[in-house]
Amino acid sequence: MKQHFKGKACTAVMALGFVFGVATSLPISAATTTRAAASATPSITYDATRKLFRIDTGEVTYAFGVDSDGMLQTLYWGARLAARDPLGPARVSPGHASFDSPGSTSPQEYAGWGGRITIEPDLKAHFADGNRDLVLHYASHRIHDDTLEVELRDIRLDVSVWLRYTTDPATGIIGRSARIENHTTQAMTVDAASAASWNLPAGDDYSLRYLTGAWAREWNLQTRAITPGATEIGSRRGTTGDQNNPWFAIERGNQWNEEHGDVWFGALAWSGSWRIRIDQDVLHQVRVTGGYNPFDFSYRLAPGQSLQTPVFYAGYTPHGIGEASRMMHRFEINTVLPQRAETKLRPVLYNSWEATEFKVDEAGQEKLAEAAAKLGVERFVIDDGWFGARNSDHAGLGDWTVNRNKFPHGLSPLIGKVHALGMSFGLWVEPEMVNPDSDLYRAHPDWALHFNDRPRSEGRNQLVLNLARKDVADYVYDVLDRLLSENDIQFLKWDYNRNWTEPGWPEVAPEEQQKVYVAFTNNLYDIMRRLRARHPGVEIESCSGGGARVDLGIMGLTDEVWPSDNTDPSDRLTIQDGFTYAYAPGVMMAWVTGSPNWVNDRRSSLDFRFLSSMQGGLGIGANILEWTPEENAVAQRYVAEYKRIRSTVQRGLLYRLLSPRDQSPQSATESVAADGSQAVLFAFQRQGHEAEPYPTLRLRGLDPKARYRYRLIHGEAVEGTPAEASGAFWMNQGIDLKIRGDLQAAGVVFERTGT
């Protein structure tokens, strides 16, 4: 018996290399794979004879089956196979020795800690009667359109785990999550819970890429060989954190690069404490497990209660890390962002922080708004200092009422002025925090995370509100709802400027307190979800002292993110390069700020600053009242030019041509419109070297048969460069630019003229 759902299996262009491995593929241009994947019809099937589940989506096949012990085993994850290619059945692994049980060496889809398990489990729990054994076997399944749900049950206890698989036909990215249900008559305490485990074929030639950082130096790409043992990345900070980001990529072989090589990649959609663990076992099998960070974690389920994990997304491509990035970008823009297909292009933004810091007032902000409008800015944002007793970072957080000394008539006159100038209006907020010097804290000191009779550690002179409490979450929602209802606001810059300490929740029973990690984040999501439903015209930016809360969870409820407080345009080349491995340029805000830069006192030209920032969502954060008429004219030109290319920059296919990593003196990126009609090239040189010419830049992703004419945003091409040539010419012969000296840049637009 065979069930078949939603569409016919695609005629395969991939031939099976080996079962539970990588399929060899016909040569396909990396430039075309992201677009071509949309044509592959998705299907989910179950073969009852072989007890085999098969997911075909995009250009990917994912298969798993039920072995003779009742466990779910991964069978294949790689390039899409032909419909009749043989897979399965799942077989219990014989292991390596008596020390290696089948439960540990068989590549399980979702393992409970019980029986003879010695690997990292997906689920670990204990029960009120003292039992800590949990053995999960297949029980049932259901398929609906592009979603598969598989039920696992313990061999004795009435405990179910429902595994959910969702598919994205455009990219082949699969989303996995688990719902843990306690149907027993006793309490069940979850000690550790993952969203999913992803199993790769056995091998000794894998390397791992992941992202690390710290404040003002986020998004550093790390690469290391995967060897026997475990590598863990994660956060214990209560939020995503910038020390690691919940994204990974694993490449196989020694020939991978931006365009070639098998890459498995994924990201966890969770904004609280998290962990991703990469194991290679005694049989050289690689397993990636991700979910809640088990440190200080405990989640008690009374009879009848359940716990839903976050979603762990993952994909595969045989076309290198560059294509893996482009697939993630497309998936985020079309599937993750709240507006999805209706997502608006990011407007050119002005933020007043660098000009005024906390010294905001109505007259000063009006002057800045007038100057911003003359530059072509489309959104004006007041940063910190507009509320409560907020004259420094020592006071006012929690008191989200307009400071009448600074704005005697409220915000309405300024908002009216901004709108009359043709711009939307936004505000900075930090709703999850409270200063001890605030009316809110004086009224409700118990609302901050704390342990009774223990110190309360401050960070940036503030404490973290316990959003896990319903009354606190309701307060945060109510004050923001009132702010948006009483003022014509289109945008919130939502900041978060410290990590958790003393994460106590003394108002609940001791055995319930460690739910705080899950309840806090779920309530944060609920607040944002409710605000978006009630105020659908309001957009939100996720900011956390820079890029410390960027993940697919928060991106599902926000429209853009702030990758770093470091706005130095040279440092930003590395920061933005690392960011784009995991996240789309279309959500990445990048500001033009003052020179010398406040981070490192480095001086740079306005041209270099604009071109660096135009690689994402363009913003301006400098004190523009100090700009000369000549600087204003330069800025006006760049803003106008950006509006002509931003659809390509924000929505197009990104190609990293020269990497700025490891302090490389050069950097170059190219964005290509989805229909191939336009390409935008940005080239930078941080430091000249012994009069060497700038490297030839060979473009990617163009239509080789079409004709493209180039024009310069800034810079100069070498003498003899044709004004127009075929896509094949620009991709093979390339373009040479005259970029000499330190902190120099060029920008080039290629427009398709015909075939």
C-alpha cells in the first residue's frame, strides 16, 4: 500500500550516488538554482510496505523510515531523487562493538533518553515516580498538503511526541519541530528538549561553519573540521546573543567554495537561550541537534499538558555556500517575514541618535526632520530620550509616556510635521527593561527577574522585566498599544540592551520557575503578534545592542534587524559579509554616520560610507545639521541612486565576489535582480598594497545571452572597458575598476538592454 499526496513526483535530474548519501548531479549553473527550484513540485508520501516516509520539495529529497525496533531512522537527505529510486527499508545498525547499542549508532530522527541510548538525546525527562527512562517508537502519522506529522510514543507510558515537518517548495528547506504531550496521571518534567536532529551521511571530510561575535564586532565566520566528538554553539543569556548565532552550515570534501560543493545548512527559529550541537559518532556519522539550551532548563508538564518546541529549519544544496545563502535569503523574505510576499522594500531611514543622543526636544527634532527630508529620506526616527525622566541611561526605562518638558504638546505636532514633509515616523523603545530609577520599578520591584533575598545585578543601569509573568506581559502590551493608538506612528526600533542575571520567578512554585526561559520568549512573541494584529501598519526593527537578537524566530514578527552598533563603514564590510551567510540583505539595516567614526576614530569619505551602507537597507545616522552644502548634494545623489537599485539589493540574489574576512584589504558584492534585468556591483579597498591593481571582478548570475550596459554610481573603470557587452562577457572577462589607495570604493549598475 502506498499513499501519495499533493502533486506528482518530479522527473529527476539527479542520479543516486548511494543510499543515505549525496546524489551526484547534472551540471546546473549556481546562478539558476534558486530560481529553478520553484518549479519542482513538492510531495509527501508514505510507503506502508517499507514503512518509509519520503519528502520531495524543491530540489531536495528527505527520507526516513521505521526500523524493526520501532525507531524512526533517517535514510537520505540530499539532491532530489527520481520517483522510483530505491530507498529503505530502515535497518537497525549492527553497531561497532557491544559498547555501541543500535539506539546509539542508528541515525534516529528524534531520540528519547532511555533504553541503551548513549548519544545526545532530543528529549530527556523524569517523572514524579522517579522514572527517567523514555523510549520513543513510531505510533501513527498524518499528512495534510505540505505538512507531515509523525507520532512517537513511549513503549510503556502514555507520553506522545508529535514530530512536525513542513516544506518550502521554492528552496527545499524543511522545518521541523516537536510537541511533547503528557497523557499520564503523574507529573512529567522535561529536562532537555530539541526541536529536531538532522543526520548526515557517514564521512570524515566534513567542515563546519558558524557565526561568532561580541558587541560591535558581530558576525565573524568560523570554519573548523568536524572530528569525532562534539561541537556546541549556543546562548545561556536568556536571548539569542551575539557570542554565537543559531545558524550552521556543513560542507563536505575539500573542493567547496561559494559556487561548488555539497552544503547542509540550517537555522533555529528561537529568540531565547538555545543550543545547537554537532556530533560525530564512532561510525563517523554526523548529527546536528538543536533546540532549547538545557542549561538551567526544566519544564514541568502536569497531566494533560504539552510543550511545543521551536522550529529548526534546514536545507541542502550541491552548489556551494553561496547558493546556500541565497536559498536562506529567499526563504526568509518569502516565508519567514511577517508580510511574506507582501513585504515592503525598506525605506531610506534617518535616526536622530548620533545628532542628539538623549538631548531630544521638539524644535531640535523638527530641524533634523527638515534636513532629512531634503536628502530624500522616507522615514524619520527619534531614538532614546523622548520618554519619562530619560536624560541618560540611568533612568526612565519602563515609563513609556512622552516627556512633556521636551515635547510640551506631546508627539503629535512633530509627527504632523514629519508626515507633512513626506516621511513616516518612528520611535525607539526598549520594552523588556526597567531602570531601578523609574516610576514602574518603584511601584513594582517584584516585576524584574530576581531571586528572593539575593542581589539584583544591573547591566547598563537596568534590570530585565519578567515577561514570563502575565501581568508584566499585559503591562508591556498595554503601554505600547496605548502609545501606538494615541500617536500616528509607523515604526518601532525595539531594543534590548542586557543579558539575564538572577533569572528567578519567585511568584510560582519552585518546580515551575525554570519555565521562565520558554514563557518569557513566548510572551514576547505574543506581545509582538498582538501589536501587529491591532496596528497592521506599524513595522518593527529587532535590535539588541546591535545584532544580539537576530534569528528566524524574531524575524517572523519583525520587518528588519539591526546587525551591529558598529557603523564604521570599513568594519561593516566584514560584519555585513558574515551576516549575509545566514540572513538576507533585505532585512539588514546599515547607516551612514559621522566621520571620524565614534567606534574607532577612523575617518572615511562620504562616498565610502554610502556605498558600504547601500548593500543593505540604507539609513542615515549622522548629525546632518553639520553637513556642508557639498555633502548634502552628495547624499541627495546617493539616496536617489539607492531608490533606483534597492529592489535588486534587498530582493535580488547576492554573490560574494571578494571576501573581506581575515582583514582582507578588498571586498566586493554583487546583487542580481530576480529576473536578471539589473545587477549592482559594490567594490571596496580598505588598504592599498604596493600599487597592485584591484582584482578583476567577474560577475555572476547574469543572462549570458543578454546584453548589459553599465553605468557608474561612483568610481572609474579602466580604459578600454566596453560600455555594453553580453552577460557572458561580464561573467567571464569581467570588469576592471580603478580603485587605488586606502578606503576607496566603486559602485556599478548593469542594466539589461536586450538579447
